[in-house]
Amino acid sequence: MFSFSVLASSGAARAGLLTTPHGRVETPAFMPVGTAGAVKATTRAQLEEAGAQILLANTYHLMLRPGDELVAERGGLHGFTGWPGPFLTDSGGYQVFSLAALRRVDDDGVSFRSHLDGTAHRLTPERAMDVQMNLGADLVMAFDECPPSTASREEIAAATGRTTRWARRSREAHRRADQWLFGIVQGGVHLDLREKSAAEITALDLPGHAIGGLAVGETKDDTWRVVEHVVPLLPADRPRYLMGVGTPEDILDGVARGIDLFDCVLPTRNARNGQLFTSAGRLSIRNARYRRDPRPPDAACGCYTCRTASRAYLRHLHLAGEMTAATLMTVHNLTYYLDTLRAVRQNTLLGRFEEFRREVLRALAASEAEADGGA
Ligand SMILES: [Zn+2]
């Protein structure tokens, strides 16, 4: 039902294949974020055309609304949303710590109030597994504690110890053979804590591993120092997931260090704010220079938006607050991310990942004036 294999490497970059009960995922892969069971502003057909192979959904949001039992009753995430491919659900931990009000952590779990209506809830490793078994994703995450980057070393050490104990309890409580449970390595920017966490989490012999607690406000140097330290401590024959990362540059930097799975709200959130990622750099559609611009967002892109819409039209829709602006720009940004990852994989298979990475980084560094072709 499940398998993962690394087909080729180029430096530390890997091209792999992850097989799940709902289909195959070519890695390295980007997982569009479908927070509440939908990738904002898109339909299933648009996600399929953009080339999405796996979606992420958020445990915290779905347990609060509409409730994981309702989702289970409607056939789990697959039956409820109609998305036929694989899903990954997060553990809920990160969002409890970033969104919920009045949270109180103890060694057994976390009590908190919903950011929606203030109602009281509790997540424990057992409850996080129940919710994720109800949601029915293919890949599920052990319950973890993700402290902010401003936390003291003592707080991070305590959270890391709890994450290990909660991962053991998550493994005990997890019962679905049609789901793969991944462990999460925590430890902030402290390499000794990361080492201890990696040793304890990998000892659980889970089929995949995530690096959590990064992209939470630390410097980029710290992010990559931690990733470089942790990746060699994770079993090479299992998928590695860098949670919540990132920009196109970050994803290339992660692949270069041996990461296989990524998720981030950036392409979808930025699309709604009018920022487009293109093969010639970033482009802000609000800019007055696009007022009469007849060109598509990205001449090198084959997405529906680039085939049918001009920058002038997108700018008008965006400024007029038309919902279609969000849809068209999300379709493009997701296509850009997914096309880039596909090209990363192709170049890794050909043994020329590093050359490809340099080409893309050069293009991304181009200024908006250059992306504009000087017009
Ligand atoms: Zn496009």
C-alpha cells in the first residue's frame, strides 16, 4: 500500500517516488495548503491542472469546524472534499501554539480556546491521532509542541522532551494501516537538542520524518544550519519533510540539503495579495506599470491564467476586489511552484540539480523592472 524509494541523487538532492493508498507522489514535492479542506480560491479541477499530487489539510481547523466526526461520517477528507489523491494532515500542534487563545500546556497535552468562538478544547497525543484517523489522510503527523523562536533554551528543551513522549504515545494510539505516521524532530536552533530529538524520534522506527519548529522567526542561517545538522541523522531510505517552508529560494535550498516534502501558504496567500512568482522574478500586480500591460503574468508559463489573462486585466480585477483575481493568481502561483518542483526533479534525475538551482536563483533575483521586460 505504501512505499518510498529514492531513484536518483544529485549532490544531496534526491528524486524519489512515494506511493500511498490514494496515488503516487513524485518527490521532491510541494504540498498546496488546504487549510479547511480546500486550497483557498481554487477548485479540484484547477489543482489537478496545476499538477498538484498531494494536498495538506489542517487538523486544528477541521476539528473545530466542521468537526472531525462529521468529516469521518462523509467518508473522511477524500469523500468529503472529492480530492482523489493523497492528503497529509498536520498534528494540530503548530496551530494550537500559533492561533489558539489561552492555551495551557501540561505533560499530558494542551488545553486551549478556539480562535473562532472561544469554546474550550483539548488536544493530547491520543486525541490528535483520533482526529487524524477520522480525517483519514494518507500521511499523518505525531503530536508535537512547537515553541516560538523567542522561547528560552529551557522552554525549548522542555518542549522537545514532551515532543518525544507525545510521539511515543501517538505511535501507541495510531491504528490505521492505511496511514503512514511521521515523527517530528524539534529542538529550536540548538544543535544538541536537535540531535537528542532526532535520536529519540528515529528510535521509534516511523516510516517518515519531519523537521518542525523552523520558519518560526529564526534567521535563515539558523534554519539551514539546523537542517544541515539534522538531515544526516534521519534514515536515508525514508521521506524527509521540512514543515512550513517556504519561498521558491527556500525550497531549492531545502532540496539541496536532502529534503523531499514541503508545504507553505506563500504561493496561495501571496496570490490573494497580488504577488506573483514568475520565471523572471516576482511581480506585484498592483503596480501602476501594469495598468495597460497586455502581456500574461509569465510568458514562459502554460497555466490557464497565463494562457487567458493579461496583467492589465488581473490588476483591474485585483484592485476591484473581484474574487476571480484570487482564483486566477492562485492558479498561476501554484503552477509556478509545482512546475519548478517538477523541473527540480527532472534535473536531479539528470544529475544536474546544482546547475539548475543556480539558474532559477538567478532568475528569481531579477528585479520587478527586469521581470517587466523594461516596458
Ligand atoms: Zn501562469
